[in-house]
Amino acid sequence: MSIAAIDLFCGVGGLTNGVKRAGIPVLAGFDVDVNCKYSFEVNNDSRFIHQDVTQITSEDINKIYGDTDIKVLMGCAPCQPFSNYSKNKVKQKESRNSDSKWKLLYSFLKLINESSPDIVSMENVPHLVKEDIFKDFVKSLKQQGYFVDWKVVYCPDYGIPQKRRRLLLLASKFGEISLLDETHNSVNYITVRDAIGELPKIEAGEISVHDPLHRSSKLSPINRKRIKQSKPGGTWRDWEPELIAACHRRNSGSTYPSVYGRMEWDKPSPTITTQFFGYGNGRFGHPEQDRALSLREGAILQTFPVDYQFIEPGKEVITRVFGTQIGNAVPVKLGEIIGLSILKHLE
């Protein structure tokens, strides 16, 4: 029997690439960011459709599936409305609910109900489980006859060199389904050294002659001084007093020890965000080189293959754009675990 998937909110293809590596073809990906088209298509031999999920119909979905026997619908709706950061910024629940991205999960659910895929996969931030929208999502799936299982996973437990926690949901019309057991533990976690330790050395603001994505952002004179005094795993308290930023001098500054921090070689990295290329945006300093992570290093920590293509020939490289694409992606290895879990279930 044939099996194939469609990826909603596909981005540059992290989830698609992982599921494909597991052995499940991905027929198409939908996303509103047309800048993701090149990476998605060139790396995944799949069709990118530039369309808002709220405008997709079940007819669109089923036409793509065609005669596929086992249909998988998967996706990671943009998670900003559900993050702790957003909740701290937006105090009123009414304001959060007015965010258009808040409603994308309902659009995802509507497509599931109308197109009736055999298997569903949904990935998002852990805090989503506390929201009514998640409870509605699970309840509706069960009412439609799906067996539902979900868990919050710690990515290093699945061979991802990054301290990211994610919510994974699997649902099937065939019977009980669950995610594979953990493949790693604290004894054999994949570390920053394992992932990026062999990449060529570059300076702040430099681009590798071997890989245009292996480029790091420039540093201001004061940040050059700060990173030279930063220790792997340390904080801004390691600096001389004149280097301490105004935000750190306030009482609230003590709650952000990782900002302007260096990663540690022999531990998984912090969560790779859309701002990982900026030294002052978190613990994104290289463990020993005096610079922030390069775009390629961020992609590798997201478990993209080292040769994954992001830059379309002839196009300008805008660090912010590529950083956002990489940071927003589902780690490829996590996508592979999802795909393998589905195949094991089908056996």
C-alpha cells in the first residue's frame, strides 16, 4: 500500500526532510513565506505551494493525495502565540486570541475534519497543552474517530544536540499510535562539539570560502571585548564592570544570565531561536571563537544536513531572513523520529 504526506506550515522543510529520511514521501508543502520555496523544493524533491493554510480546502488536499492509500497530514503551526515570551508581552487573553496565528491550529483542525487523512502529526511548543485550543484539537480528533497520543519531548533524548522541548502529537484512524522510545540519554547526548566542532574556523563578520552559509555576524567593539571575557557556560558576571550592559544593572537583569553567553562544547546547545545569529540574543556565542554562531552552525544544531541548500544562486544573503527560516524549522531529526514512529505504527 502506498503512503505519502502533506506538510502544512512547511517552511524550508525541516519536518519534510526528516519524514522523507524515514521513508515517507512528502508530496507537497504549504507555507505563506515564499522565501522558503527554493530550499524546500531543491532539498526535498517536493512541491512548494505558496498559500495561507486558512485558504486551503479539503479538495486541494485530496487532489494532491490522489490515489495514495495511506494519507498523512502533518504540520507545525507558527508557535509565537503560544510561547512564554508572547504571554509575557501580551497580558490580556483577549489580545492573544486576536492574533491571527492563534487561529491557525483551528484551520489545521478544519482541514483534518474535512479531508479525513489516515494519520495526523502536529508539533508545537510545550505551553500549548495548557490552552483551550489544544484541548479542542484533541477532543475533535477523538470525535472524528482518531486514536490520539501526545507527549512533550526533550530533544537531546532523540539525538538532537539542542536543549529544545517540543510538543508532539500523533493521531491515527487505524488504532493506538505513539512516538518511538527515546534513543539517547545524558550519557550519550549529542553535543555542540559533536555537531559543529569540525567546521572551519571563521572570524566575526567573515564568510567561509567553502560554504556561503558558514558566515557570522559582525561584532561591535564593545561586544568584541565582552565575548573575549565570556566563559563557556558563564554569564555577564564574568566581565569587567565597564562592560556590563545597562539592562544587566537593573534588578530584572539578573534573570537573563544567558544573554551574551557562550555555548559549552560538551553539552547540547540552547534552543536555537530565530535570533541565534546575534551574540546578544541569548547563549549564542561560539564556545571558543570570538563570534556568534554562523548560519550553518545554527542549521546543523537544528540537525539539517551539512549540505542542505538554503541560498538560491544569484540571490543576496540576508542573515535575518535565513536565521528566521532556520530557527523556525522543526529539527530534521525530530521529523525523522515522527516518520519512523508512523511506519512502526503501520507495521
